[in-house]
Amino acid sequence: QGSVFEVALSVLPVALRAMAGRVGAVLVFLLATWLLEPSVAAPSAAVSAAVSASRDLQLELDTNSGDFHIFFGGQAWLVGSEYRVGTLSSLDGSLVLTKSEATLGSDALGSYLATTLHWSARGALGTVLMGTTFREYSDDPGLIVFEQSFPSEVDLKSLNAGSGLAAGTLFPSFLRNSPGTFDLPCFSYHGVFAALKACTLNSYAGSEQGGTPLVVYN
């Protein structure tokens, strides 16, 4: 299945512990694109259309399996990997997708279409452990929000025992190397006296002294 690219998830255990026992606890990760435009005269309509298209993120989501792909400007950019709660994983079938639903809503970022996948342990399909939501914004095609939600208390201490994960949950996660996608450049902070270090998705490695925040660009 390839190695897993964990984006900005190393801080989640602290957030989860702080929210333990609270129904509907939510964790959010943003994937956004920005385009730096030079200070020049107003572009033509054709140029404006090209600029708008170059910012767009397109999400392709299979609501039966949870597989997803993200395209940037029409080109393959990121491929989703596993969903995980503790040692339970969608890759080995111990974490099972039991339901999907689509809703419309709005928040401070604008109006969105939200697609939520509900995940349960294989042996307890009637209990939802985690909801994973993809939000797409009609007013900003350069923005996708990924949200984890927990309808009831999750005992990550016991679920995570033996998993080897720094984070108790995974979503979103991305394959570092997938055929047909770019090996995107990135940078993050490392070292006791934090300094920026360049990387690519294939070469990126976290450490006890850094690795976050991770910025991926094209």
C-alpha cells in the first residue's frame, strides 16, 4: 500500500485528551491553496479564468470504500491512505465504513457540501467510533476541510496500545509515493534551534525535534 504521509497530525493526541468524554468532539485539518499574484494591471477575462482554474482543488471520493484523490488544477496531487483509530485500520478491515451521508452547511469560511463517512470496529458495527468529513466550499475551490468527529467518548489509551502511533487517530492520511502523482516539494522545522529544512513527500521524515508544521507546495 506504500508508506503513509501523516499531515499535521502529531499534535492530535493532546487535543484528543483535552476533549475526552465530550460528545461530538471535533478535530479539523485544512488543505488550502494560495496563488501569489503580481501587482499588475487588471488581467483579461481569459487570464482571470486561467488563474482561477490553477487554484482549484478537486476531490474524488468513493463513499463505498473511503478511497479519495485530490487534484490540483486538474492534475493528480495527493492520494488518500488509511483511516485509523488506535490499532483499528481500514487497510486490514478492522475499521469498517458503515455509512456515508452528505449535508449542506455554512461556517466562517463560507457555504459547503460536507460528505461524512462513519467508521466502526469490525466486531461492533452498531457503534460509530469516528466520523470523517470532507468539506468542499463553493465560494473557494482552493479549500478543502477534513474533520474528525467522535459521537461518543473514545478510549484511545486502550485502543492505541501497541499501535506505535504518536497520534491516536489517522485522518486525513496520504500516500507518499503513488503512480501518476507528483513528488511534491515541502519544508518543515527541525532541530533544538528550529530551522527550516527542505524535503519532498518521499524524503520527509518527522523527528522528536521537529517535522511540524509541514508545508507542501508546488
